Amino acid sequence: MAIKSALELAMERASNIKIDKNELKRKELEVRGKEAASKFLNTPKYDFLKWFTELENDNKNEILQGVVWVFVKNITLPNSTADIDKLLKIKEGFLLISNKKEEIENIFTQLITAFQQYIDNSKTLLEQAKTEFAPRLQQKAMQIAQQTGQMIPIEPETDRDFIEFHRDQQIQVDDHYKEYIKQATEVLKETI
């Protein structure tokens, strides 16, 4: 009985793998859509409409799956109002690839409102957390002053306990808005 080399074993396993050519082609088409959607979102002068109108009808659905995937993945919680501009660009893309213009307009109007509320709520939450946590920071500063002889105020943004306290509160707000975004993106997927 001969001992097989690692290469021989790997070759045997590889010969047993069946390649689904249709699935491979579908994935390649999906990648084309992902690439085009990424260019559209990140390259200012990319002519996405021209690219879209030149697509062959028999491959369009698979390619659009990639486009929609990129658009949906880019709808995330905003860090600032600049992220609303990105949302408007995604809306523009959906309007170019779908016939359900009114439905898309309504969804994005709601998303933009939710994004603005999220930004406002996050700012308010931070200010409330600072106010609520201020006595604890003052107490910490007094303890340090007793040890060092110097009264140095502690900034909330530099205090680990405050950061953890605020993060826990922010996570609850984030979860609520992430659920809303998930529902909206599911509806958007159905518009294509």
C-alpha cells in the first residue's frame, strides 16, 4: 500500500468538485453590477445611466442583484449630515434602475427623515449623558485632587466610565434605527 502525497490527495478532492457553470456566470454578472454601483457611488463623473441602458436584457437581473447589494450595503447609520448626501446618491441610483419612482421617493424621504432624527437624537443623548454623568466626574476629580493636591476637571470624552455609559445608551438608539434601515432596505429590494 503506497502512501499518497498531499498533492495527490488534493488532486483527488479537486476532481470530485463539480463546477456549476451557471452559478459561476451568475456570480460574475453580479460582480459586474457591484463594480458599476461602486463606481457610481464613488466616482463623480461615472455615467451610470449609460452603463445601465447598455446592459443586455438577458443578463440584466443578475447584474442588478449586484447593484442593489452595493446600494443596500451603503445604507448605514449616519455619522454626520454628510452621510445624507451619500443616501441621496443611492436614491439617485435606485431611481435609475427601477420603474417604481414614487415608491422609491417615499422610502428615501422617510430614510432621510430618520437619518436626521438619528443625528439629532445622538447629539441629544450625548448631552444628556454628560449632564447625568457630571456629578460622578466631579467626584472623581475631587478624589484625584485629594491625592495630588491639584483640582483638574475631567472631560467626559476622556473618562472610560463615561465612554462606556454613553456607548451602552447609544447602542440602544442604534439598534432601533438599524432595524428601521433593515426594513426600508427590504422594501427597496422589492422595487427592482
